[in-house]
Amino acid sequence: MGAMIVVEHLKKSFGQKDVLKDVTFSVPEGSLMGFVGRNGAGKTTTMKALLGLYKVDGGKMFINGEPVTYGNTVTNRFIGYLSDVPQFYDFYTSREYLYFCGEISGMKKANLRDRVEEILDLVGLSREQKRIGTFSRGMKQRLGIAQALLNRPKLLICDEPTSALDPLGRKEVLKLMSEVRNETTILFSTHILSDVERICDRLAVLNDGIIVMSDTVANIKKSRSMGKMVVELKNSFDIPIMMKHYPEASLLDESKVILSAPGQEERAQILSFLVEQHLDYEKIYVSEWNLEDLFMEVIAKK
Amino acid sequence: MIAFCAFVRKEIVELIRNKRLIILLAIFTIFAILGPLTAVLTPWILETMSDLLESSGVTVNGITITVLDSWTQYYKNLPILLIVFVLMFAGLFTKEYARGTFELIISKGMSRNKIYFAKMLTVLGTWTICYIAYFLISLAYNVSLWDNRVAQHWGIAAFLYWIFGVYVIIGMVSVSGFSASVSGVLIGTGVFAVMPELIGILPKITKYMPTQLTSGILILTGSIKPNDRIESIVVTAILCFVAGGIGAKGFSKKQL
């Protein structure tokens, strides 16, 4: 199976700020990749660069084996794109807008009518006759998915599609994405980690302009379930003592330290250390694999 | 071509549904009626004010209005109409930049050149429709109220002003390819429209300037012949192509 997206050493600055320092990752065909990072990490910049909307300062990008160029971006014919708050022409109805999208995508008229009705059914807007200007945010997001999937793209790029939605709307969008994952490769950026856990088979974490982790969710689970111990200290000033003794440890927040403890022996050693050093703790527990902890851990390491 | 036509159709639907076309047609129609009406009412207005004017030492008698007075009003109104037109379309691109509506369109593989030229075509089409309406209504009044044979080459004179309008509008679209703000578009268009007038102060190059196309009344009165404007037409056409091309280049490289 080939790679649908290949990004190599991508760099992009805005003024003095280096948003993307050296982004390298690939998305195999047929996968659903969660692209996570904190706000401002560069997720949207990466996606817009893939769409040819941003001129990059360095690096290469390929979609379906073809290089991505800035400006008139021919690789966009493979892509369906959905932004966090998609903007449409308010004077159109959803049906009219999808016809318009089909025509500008070069779809044949004979297929377009059926496809528009099919996709409107899929997103639950087939009975909607009102103009888009009157739509709720959830309806607009569903229309966004419809326009993105209309021409059966090889790649679907979704930039935080669930971030502006209520729980019900989020659930609907995730369900739709799960339903189409057999037809298309999906790159899905979000900072809602439970959404990634729910539907993605691959994960890439972007932090400070660099990809700090990229693998299948299965591999990450396997490597992370070796055993981590979380020590929640009572006093934050004890943290340096812990960190000095366990330099490989990472901070989950200002009082929690994650330590590698695959076996009983390592766990006993940690407990002994706490007692010897008279370090007061609130809680000690063996961590179950959790994407949120993992995210905090890889971010904190940076 | 299908994508280009679809985008033109979208622009037309937008013009109709947001009522911009009907508003423009109404304004052009009102001004078209206003020209002949002003000419018709001028003697009556002056007669009414004759006492007042006499007390100021101005004697008013024997005023004859001809079709040339109405045509003069026609050309006086056109700069106002062109400004109104530019104001109505100054947000043609900037609104889409601000809202982000171009992103979805471009992400569908539609070339930026097609978007740019589809927008240009629609605005030029709208200008043509409004101008024809303005011209035909004015002409109908002029023919019915006066002897229009007095005016020479009235069709060509009107056509030359239409070309000047095309020049200004292409300038506006071109600036829109670069500028993200309405004020930027208005300033750029203003400079583009007025610059030839300033450069034309040099007597040797005056006849080449696009602004020469606006002096229709000189053609109507026979002061100049339509052939005298050929140099200006050629320069205007070249400037339109250059400005249009530069704008397309700017839009194709613009970060959205």
C-alpha cells in the first residue's frame, strides 16, 4: 500500500515565528490518521500547505505521488477538504451549493444529480430547502462533509471538524467519518484526543513545529502498555528531586510525574526512593494507556 | 470551461439574490431619466429664478435647450455612476478573502485564474448591462424630446466612455487580486483611474491617455472626430491587458 501523503522536512514561518520547523510524516493509503497538537502547534498551517494555500519556506509535499505546488494546485483534484468552520455562499441552498461544487470539481453532469442526492441523504440534509445562511453550525458542518466527499476524493483533509460542535454534532461528524473511511484516506486534525482514540488507526503528534510521534495506534498502544507509573506529589518543589533521580521521567502537569516502571522491581524501587527522600505524595498508580497522558508526556518531553 | 461557467453562474446568482444588480439598474435608470429631465427643467428653473437673478445683475432671456444639453448631462453623470459602481464591487474579492470562501473552492482543484477571470467577466458584464440601460433610456428621451441629429457620432461617443469604464473596472479587479481590504481596492482603483489624467498634463502624451475617452461631448459637438481617439483606445486596451494580467498573477500567488 503506497503513501497518500508524504511530507518531508516542511518549513514555514510567519514573520519571525517559525511555525513549522521540520515536519516529516507520511499517511498510507486507506488509513485514518489523527493529527494532534496543541493550539498553535502548526496543524492548520500543515494542512493549508498540503492544499497549496500557503507558500512554504522549505521541504517537499506529495499527494498521491504528485508534488504539491503553491497557487494553482493540481493535486487538489484528489482532495476533499473540511475546515473547522467551513464558509459557504449563504445565498445558495445546500443542494445548489453541492451542484456548484460538483461542477467546479469537473464531475460529469449525468452522475452529479444522483451523487448530490446520495450525499445529502448521507449527511441528513436531503429535505432541507432553506438557504445556507439560515443553517446552524452543525448543519454547516454536515454540509461541509458533503461537499468534501462529493467527488469521492482519494484523500479527505479535515481540520478540527468537531471543535466547534456540541457533543451531539461531534458524534454525528465522527460517525460520518467512520462510515467513509473505507472509501478514502483521511487526515483528521483535532485537539480532542478522545475523538482520535475513537476512530483513528494512525496518530501523528505535532509539537513546536516538529512531528514528535507518528505511528499506528496499535503500535503506540503496544509500546506504551509496557507500564508507566504516575506519582502525584503533594509539593511541587519536590519535583526537581524526582526529576534529578529519574532523568527519563516526564511531567504530566505541575505535580504529576510519569516514570517508566515495567515490572514489580522498578515499582518497588520508586516507592523506596519516595520513602527515603521523605517525599509526600497524593497518589501513586500504574497508568493505563491513555492518549491524553501520552500527549501530555510527548509534549512535556519537548 | 464547465468550472469557469459554473463560477460565472454563481456570481450572477449572487448578484441577483443579494439584489445588487437590481439596485445598480435602478440607480442607472434614475440617472438616465435625470439627465434629460434636468435639461427640460432648466428653462423653467431659470425663469422661476429670473427675478432673483436680475436683482443680482444677471438677465435671463431666450434660453434654448438642445439635445446637446441633455447629452452634456449624460456625460456629467457618468463619473458619479462609475464611482457608485466601483463602490458596489470593491468587496468582490475582499469579502471572500475575509470569509474564507475561496479556500473550499480552491481546495476542489479550481484554478485561481478561472476564479479571477470569471469574476472579471461578471463585473464587466454587469457594467455593460447597466451602461446599455443608461444609454438606451437617455437616448430614448433625447430622441423623443429634441432633434438628436444635432449630436454627431453619439453612439461612438457613448461607446468610448464604456471603454473607459471597462478600463477602470479592470483596474479595480486587478487591485483586488492583491489587496485584502476594501479601502486598499478603492485607493488602488482611484490611482489607476486618475493617474492617466495626471500624466496627461504633459501635452505630448495627452492624446494617448484613457481619460480622453471620457470627453464624449467634444465628439457630439464636432470639435473632434472619433478617429482622434484611436491612440487613446489602443493605449487603454494595452493597459487593460497588462493590468488584468498583473492582477491574475497577483491573485494566483496570494496567500488565502
